[in-house]
Amino acid sequence: MDKKLAISVHNVSKNFKLPHERYNSLKQSALHLFSKRSYSKFEALKDISFDVKDGEFFGIVGRNGSGKSTMLKILGGIYTPTKGKVVINGTLSPFIELGVGFNPELSGRDNVYLNGAILGLTRKQVDAKYDEIVAFSELEDFMDQHLKNYSSGMQVRLAFSIAIQAQSDILLIDEVLAVGDSNFQTKCYNVFRQMKRDKRTIVFVSHDMNAIKDFCDRAALIHDGVVAAMGTPDRIINKYNQLNVVEAEDSEVASELAYDTTTRWGTGDASILRCETLSGEDKRRIFQPEQPLTVRIEAQAKASLSKPILGLVIKNAEGIRIFTTNTKLQGTSVPNLTPDEKITLNCIIPPILGNGTYTIAPAVADTDGKVIYDWIEDAASFEIRGYDTSDGIIQPRHTITVKKGS
């Protein structure tokens, strides 16, 4: 293998056997113990080849089910290829299943040492890094509590804080930036920027095209188990958008609130019932640059409310607030509401946002904006796709002129 290559993938294929019959109980399994089961073959990857250079930040993109995460697990040694081979030149750490090896019955402190050992760190190394790990996770007050009492977000923060201490030559990252709250996501981005400056070799799987553009030196598009394109991030992003836009628009459904996966708070005097994005009156989650975008928020009073404020915050994939508005800022009059009365806000946003994924946090508050009745973080999301290039968060209408001389 060329010493300048960190990873070399040669004609890799991966097949899975999918049983036609599924038994959901021990009794069913016993009754069919001697029955011959039939299977179908699923080809997750088909004859894939590519190289990753030493010190390169290499991106892999593709739709759900395309095979990109399977490829990452083969690189990490979690799966064995059905055909072909992978050559790794250096030590490797996968950021694929954060928190694997955590013991919920142990304290956060004990799990730092346990997970550190799994990552190949000695106790002395963990001792030296312990304060840094805890500070990064922002869990100083919880380290002596059992892990089973942690929220899922707290566990992710702790796992990531430990994982970044592994000083491996090669890192495999699978959508790590999609987890945790917005502040923690920003810290993740800062860590990866430092890794890029340090010339660490990184293979990064993501659906976030802004992150692919910001971080990656090169990228590959995997579609239906094959490498459909390879090249610069701009080229791959364009190919990805071309591949997705027609299929996505044909299959779009309304964006519904996922209460079990969002952060929500407020007094409960009003409740947000719906937050969705539309083009005109058509529900839509994926927009092309010239399409109008409307955010619609429906709320319901649970008590008598005097001229409440309705508003929203839009953030990009890095968790940065790029747009905030509400009825008070806009001078829009909101009537008094009696219990169970509903009200709908329509916010029309001109086509100025650049390519990327954005999240919406709707809110309803009292007339002064000091008491939050209901706030839902990341209640809905939408994507802008279609600009040939887009380095900026916004793409406002503008004019450029050029002339010779001063």
C-alpha cells in the first residue's frame, strides 16, 4: 500500500441474508426448529473501490439505505466484506456507536475509565485527561451519579468527550454532529475544525451538505450500493441534489412535531399544535432556491391569554441562530384568546437561504415576551437544495459590476 494512503478499498461488496419468515417468540422458534428457512439476498455494497489519502478529510454522502453507513462499519472492522478487501495504514477509531461499552449501573466517573480502556487509553492517560473530558461534557455535577440516571443527550455528550481523546491516526465519523443540543453540536464542529487543522485523516458520513462543504477535501456519493460519483465537495453536493430533488418532492409528507425527540418547555398556558413548512399552500420540506417558503405555526390557548406573542427561531445545522422573528417585533396584532381557542401564524420568508438543513423552534409567550407558554426546540426542519455553490448561510439578491480602472 502507498505510504501516502491511509485507507485503500478494493472491490468491496457486502451482502446480507434476509429471512422470509420471522418468529417473534420462543414457542414459534421451537415449533419451526427443523423447518428449512428461506432467505433473500440484499446487496448493500457492490464492488466499491476508493482511496483516502493520509491527512485527508474525506466525505461520504448518500440517501438513507444507500450503503454509506455499511461502508463505514466495514472500514471500522464491525462488518466483514463479502468480497474485496480494505487496507488500513495506521491506528483507527470509529465514532460510529458512541457509548458502546457504557455500564448504566456505574457512575459517570467509572464509565470514563471503562470507555477509555475500550478506546485503548491507559488509566494514567485517562487520569491526565479526566478534567478535560468532564469540562468538555459540561457534566461536572453529575459524574458521581449512575449512568442510568443520565438523559440520552447527557450520555452522548460524555461518550463524545471521551472518544475525542483517542489519539488514533484515522477517525471514522457517522453523523456525530446530529446529536446533542445546539451548543454541543457547535463544540463538535470546533473539534473537527481543529482535527482538520491538525491534518488528521477523517472519513465523515453525513446528510448535512454544509458540513461536507465546510470540512471535506474530497467526497464520494454512494447510491444503491455503488460509488455514483467522486470528486470535490461542490461536485458531489450538486450530484447529490440532482439525485434527490425529484424523488424527494414526489414523496414529501407534512413535517409533524416529534414530541419524543424534541426539547420543550413553558408554563403550559398555551400549546403549539403544529409547525410545518409550505410552498404556497403545498406542504413541503425540501425547497429549491427560487421557491417561496412559508412557516406555519398553529397554537391553542389553554387559559385566557391577553394578546400573546407568537414567534419562531430558525437555526442552521451548526446550531447557529440565523433568523428570529415574532409578532411583537413585526408589529402584528394578536387578539386575546379564551381557553381552547386556536390561532395560526404564517411567516413568509423570501428565498435568501443558502443550501443546507435548517430547524425551526416555534414559541408562544405572554404579551411582554417574558413568560414562555410553550417553546419546542427543533420542532420541524427543512432543506434548501439547488444552488451550484453556496458557501454562505444566506444568498441575497445582489448585483456585481466590473469595469477597468479605478
